[in-house]
Amino acid sequence: MKSKNVKYWIWLSKALGFGSTKIKALYELYRDITVFCDGGEKEWQFSGLFTDTELRHLSNIKQDAADGIISRCDELGYSILPIDDDAYPKCLRAIPNPPAVLYVWGSLPDVDKSDTIGIVGTRTASNYGLKNSYSFGYALAKYKFIVVSGGALGVDCASHRGVLAANGVTVCVRGCGINYPYLMDNAAMREAITQKGAVISEYPPDTPPYPYQFPARNRIIAALSDGVLIIESGKKSGSLITANYALDMGKQLFALLGNNSPENEGSNERIKSGAAKPVTDFLDIVVALRKTPDEQQDEDDIPLDEVEKIPVKSKVRRIKPEKSVKKKDKGSSKQEVLSKKPVHKEITGFSQDAETVYKYLSDTPVSIDKISQDTGLPVNKIISLLTQLEIYDLIVSKGNRRFALK
């Protein structure tokens, strides 16, 4: 149901402040927020939620103050999503201090029903960090993950651009108003994001980027994500704030293995403490977070020269196919051609289960369920193994969850 209470929630965010826990309390206490807003000071006091200072703010800030913001959003083509709207993300509503409203440029995807990953890291990323940010964004987008990040320089932008190169969906959460001219070198990137995803903020469109707003912004990135990946983070990096939010929310935390340079001290420390799972390629995240294992990636192969996802551990040597031979039938003068056997490649470096699945496959497409039934391996593991084999160009998806030798 589309909420008609946008004006009230904008007013409350101005009166109570962004990130106030009282927003969630009001949402849970009042089935219709108009009862509270129109009830006046008597109703506000009766609710028992507010300090004297908050009550003064509610009295001093007029509800009409929201009208100018609504008009500005209409002018700019932004939508406003209040907390009581059905389209407001449930995962965001679940945190202790959800935004009263989200300002949205583009189309906010249904993150509650999608696989999502937050990618964060330093603004001063090394070439290694930038390359991996782009690669993870690209590959995960190909696997239908929605990538959430903050649009900042360095890791954030590289991951967004990777998603865009894969024609995927990404959400950029700004720490200022959507329309504020901040980081204008990335303006074209933000506009491109809105073609399939969204640029969002809890702040009105023209709000400047005050320093305290960026740590607050990070709770939204964590809330919208099933897990958070850190790519290069120093000890004092803001991305660790996002990591902490993710852990507090019970989300999975990942960190890219890095060297001992200062830009990796924060992320490496999370790995050593056991808070973050170390990752070397995007498949670690796909296997850990996939909510919808029945869905497969695009039919197009992921260009490995672009993704460069992991060091190649396997050596593949092609075995020459057996030549067709002619054999005379003793009881007939007719000749018949013997059928060719399936052409497998000799592989090394794969797990025993991966080799089992590979040797099971033939030129005839077979379903994942059939592979699981005949090999005794669980479906989720089969999916992971098939993904690895497909990445190495050993097998091919034939659609409808069927695979065959390539």
C-alpha cells in the first residue's frame, strides 16, 4: 500500500533528527501516524516516548516545513518512500534507527527478495583494491546480486562501475542530499546507476555533506545488504563502521585477503579476529549468501580477462577425441560408425567432488536435480561445483538448470 503520510514522516525526521530511534517507536506504536501528528501536544506527551527537548522540537518545527521538500523532489523527479510504505525495505525497517523517509532517484530494487552484497573500502585504494572492487562488482552482478555501496571515491566507485559494466543493478547510498553537487566527477556514474537501480539518501535533496552524516549513512548500507565485503581498509577507515554495523545486525562479514600495507590493516585485523571471513574470489560470497540457488547467472560467460577473479590453480589439458572407426558387421555387408564417447578434459587442482560432477556430465544436458540424485551430493553443493566448472570453460549451461560438457 502506498503511504499518504509522506508529509508527516518528513516533519518527524526534521523534528527528531536523522537516525532517531523514536521513528521506529512511533511506527510500531501507531497504526496510522496521522493520529499522533494531528493529536497535538497532548497526544505527544501521552505517548510517553519523548524528552522535554524533543517535545519542544515537535512544537517549534511546523509540519508545513515538509511542503518545500516535497515540492523540490517533484521538481527533480525524485520519489519519497516513508517508513510506513509497503515498498519500504523490511530489512531497513528492522534496525533500531531506520530513516523516517528515503529519498530515491531511480528505482529502488526489492532488496528483501534479492541477493544483496555491500562493498566498502578505502577512498585511497591501491590498484589491487580498485581492480578487485571492479571485478567483484562485475562478477556478482552477473550472478544477479544487487551491490550496495556509498558512491565514494576508491572502492565504492570501482564496485559501482563494475556492476554497470555487467549491466547489473546497484544502489548508491549518499551521505548528503541526492542533488547536492558533491563528487561531481561521479555525476555521470550516479545517473547511470538510476537506469536500473537507485541513488538514495535519508537527507533532503539539497543537504550538504556534513562529516557526521557519513557514519550514519553506513548503517543503511549494512541494513540493505545480506553481507558486507571489505576491500582494503585501514585501521581508521570509515568502512569499518559499516563492518561493525553489519556484525551488530547479524550480517555476514567478508574481507579480501591483502598484504601487510597500511590500507589493509583494518580488514586484515577483522580476518585475524575471526569477525570477517577471508575471500579470494566472488564465488566465496555466492556460496555463502545465495538466497535463491535455483537462479543461474546470465547465459553469457563472465569474461575472465575482465573479472580476473582468482589465480588459476588448475591446469587443463585437452584429451584428443577418439576417432570414429568403421567396423564390418559379420552378418552383413553394411558398415556402421561407432558412436563417439563424451569428450572430457584432463583436469587437476579441483576437489574430488568437482571431478565427480565433471566426469558424470556428457554431451547430453542433464538437470541439477538429476546430478544430485545420481552422485549423492546436495543440490547447493552441486550448484557451487557447476559454477566453478563453468568458470573454467569446462561445461555450459543449457537453460532450465541443465548442464552439459562444452
